[in-house]
Amino acid sequence: MKSDVLIIGAGMAGLAAAEVLSSRGLTVEVLEAQERVGGRVYSLGFFRNSSPVELGAEFVHGKPPEILNRLKEYGLKTQSISDQHFIYNQDGFSEMPRFWEMIDKIMSQLSIRGENDRTFQDTLESLDAPQESLELARSFVEGFHAADLSKISTMSVAQVENSPDKSGAQDAARICEGYSQLAHSIYRRAKRNKAGFQFHRVVKEIVWQPGNVWVSAHDLETNHIQSFHARTALITLPVGVLKSKPGTKGSIRFRPNLEMKSKALQSIEMGSVCKAVLRFREPFWLQKLSIRDGGFFHIPGVDFPTWWVNYDEKSAVLTAWVGGKLAEKQIGRATGDIVDSLLELLSDVFTINRRELHRLLRSWHYRDWQSDPFSRGAYSYLSVGGLEAQEKLAAPVADTLYFAGEATHLGGQTGTVDAALASGARAAQEILAVLKTVSAA
Ligand SMILES: Cc1cc2nc3c(=O)[nH]c(=O)nc-3n(C[C@H](O)[C@H](O)[C@H](O)COP(=O)(O)OP(=O)(O)OC[C@H]3O[C@@H](n4cnc5c(N)ncnc54)[C@H](O)[C@@H]3O)c2cc1C
């Protein structure tokens, strides 16, 4: 059967597109490599009386209507997080009340447009600012933007951080029921509208000509290759997957080849992030650090320099985070080894016995997004000179192939859930505009 649209990937971009297209009566088939929806949104919610653990996206940054309107519609709640930041040094912890002010001072010196884009590393070296502020800006771009500083475009950072609503890093909230509940709600709505979802289908090849797309996918349940046919296809794959070597798991071949997309991808990098979530029986850190729920502490010079806390009467959770080049060091490391070194660090910093920490540890959770063949990294950023790359990646091909996913967000605010949702909705409108004309003709 020939569908109107084949959507490749059931992450937030694919789901948002399926929601719109199915509500307009088009025949939509979604092909997803994994056994679940959500992609890089992945909450573990099976703990009794405890908040969900977010292995992927955790925060709603700023006030994005793409998320807030849906949360309202689906009856999901958010909780704002504290904006406290502490730094650790040999004298212990001290609060940094001017954390954002110092970062903003650096960001306000960056120019958004002009001839001379350069790496953020080079820019930092040329700025005349207090060492402490430069250091904070460096670790913010490395951690939050997940970027290698010797690659990321200064102008792309400036575009995000100097825009009216910035990256939203200063104004964050969590979804109480877990981020995956948002994905499931959109999925259920699209299914009610008769969108078809096929899980465990790893797409391998997309053969196309104007008005026709044939997709071959490896059906992991039967171990056979299955073919699908449609008038159009919407590709929502992560940049890491689009850039992966031909023949490796998850990689996709286009026939004819898409030169223009390969060129755009040369300027888009997939950032690395490692995130470990440690659930404890009690918030032992409060004895040394008077930090509110949602507060952050920073430990410079260690493998996981950024931490935040999540606790209430039910949970006592610490999350450890490292992004950018530093995160690459963790790739392939055994999880047990990582958890051991995190506990060792906590034992030193909070002067608490290792054995006692082990006793307090309820569970730990870790996912290596870099080694996952269906993401191959955490989220995208632009390299020097790449300001137009998102638009080029997003551009439709011959009214037949369409592109969405966080890296194709046209406002430059890539790397977020709201960017993914907005890109899916944008691509759905592009498809509707063309298919409506075709049916009318
Ligand atoms: C650790 C981490 C923390 C994050 N924190 C935040 C945060 O706090 N706030 C925020 O807003 N954003 C955050 N993000 C980013 C956010 O999760 C992503 O930007 C967003 O979820 C991307 O959605 P997407 O639909 O573009 O891509 P994806 O979610 O990656 O969806 C793509 C889908 O395609 C599927 N796929 C891949 N290859 C194939 C194939 N060959 N065949 C078929 N299907 C395939 C994948 O399985 C996946 O389901 C975080 C990401 C990570 C990894």
C-alpha cells in the first residue's frame, strides 16, 4: 500500500509531525528502530513513590509554547527548579550568586553576525575579562551546549545566548510525570488519528524520485528486510545517525545521493554528553551543602564537573553531567567503573565514608548516548561558518523528501525538545502544503 507520508523516527520531531499529519486525514506510517517512542527523551518511571529518572532530556528550558501548550492539553505538570549554583574548591563549597551575570557579561561581548566567525576557544582567548568569568563561560558552553570548544561557532553561541529568550538555561523546569509522558501523550493522540507505528524497524535505504519513496527497513522481530512505499518521506534522524559511516548499524543510504545534505552536515556536529543518575536513600549532602531542590554544584577539574540535586520527601537524587570534549573521554568506559569513581568523588567532597555511601545508594542509571547507534551523540551544535547549515539540512527535496529533528530548527535554538517539536510541526506544514495541492490538481 502506498501511504501519503513515511516518517522515519518516533522521537519528538517525528511524533509532532505524525500528530499534525494524521489529524488532517493523511495516511501516515512511522518507522522506528527501537521498541519505544521518544528517542532522546527517555524517562524511567517504574520506581514506587519516587520521581522518574530522566536518562535523556530532563528540563523544559524557558517558556516554549510547543511544550507548555501540550502539557496543559495533556494535563501534565511542571515544577520549576532552583537557580542556585555552588562551586567546590579546597575550602569547600561556596555559593555563586552572580553565576549567570558573569556568563552573560561574556556572552554580551560576542557578535551575532559579521565576516569573522571563529571557534569559541579562539574567542575566549581574545577576550579581556576576569579569569573566573572566562572559565565559567568555557564550562557553560562545553557543558550546556555539549560542544567541543575548538569547533563550535562563536556566532551560533551568540545567536542563542543573546536572543530575547536565550537558551532558557536560566529558567528551567521539570515535567513531574516524566518527559516520556509527553511523548506517550502525543503518540496516543496520533494513533487515535490512525497513524501507524512500526517499532523495531531499522531503516537502511531510502530510494526516491519525485512523488515516490521506497524505504527498506530491517525488521528486528522477523530478521527480514521489509519495504514501504509512500508519496513523501519525513526524515527525523539525529545528526549523529545521518553522519554515521555507511554500513554501520543505524546508518542510512539515500538513492540518489543527497549531496546538498552531506554538505550541510559538514558544518553540524553532534555534541557529546554523559549523564549519570544516582538515587540515594537520603539527601546526605545536606550536612555539608545547604542546597535547594534543583540546585547545581560545580566541581572543576574532575571527570564529571557539573552536578544537580533532586530531592523531596520521596527521592534523594544526584545527577552527574559532563559535556563536550571531556565527555568523549568516558565513551566505552564500563558503567560500574564510572559509578565507582563518582562515589569516590562524592566521598571526598562530602567527607563521607565510601562504605556508607554504597549503603545509601539505592540505584544508579546511565546511558551512553554516544555509543547508541540510533543517536550517536547527545545533541547538535554548529561549527565555525555553519550558520546556514540548519536551513540547508531542513530544506525539502523535490517536494518528496522532508527533514525535521532538533538540528533542523530554523530559529537556531537547536539541541532541545522544543526545537524537535517545532521542527516536526514545520515539516508537517510543508508536506500538507504540497500534498493538498497534489490532491486538488
Ligand atoms: C543526555 C541528554 C540530555 C538532554 N537534556 C535536554 C534537556 O534537559 N532539555 C531539552 O530540551 N533537551 C535535552 N536534550 C536534547 C533532546 O533530548 C533532543 O534535542 C530531542 O529529544 C531530539 O528529538 P528528535 O526527534 O530530533 O530526535 P530523536 O529523539 O533522536 O529521535 C530520532 C528517532 O529516530 C530513531 N532512529 C534512529 N536511527 C534510525 C533508523 N536507522 N531507522 C529508524 N529509526 C531510527 C531513534 O531511535 C529515535 O527514536 C538532551 C539530550 C540528551 C541525550
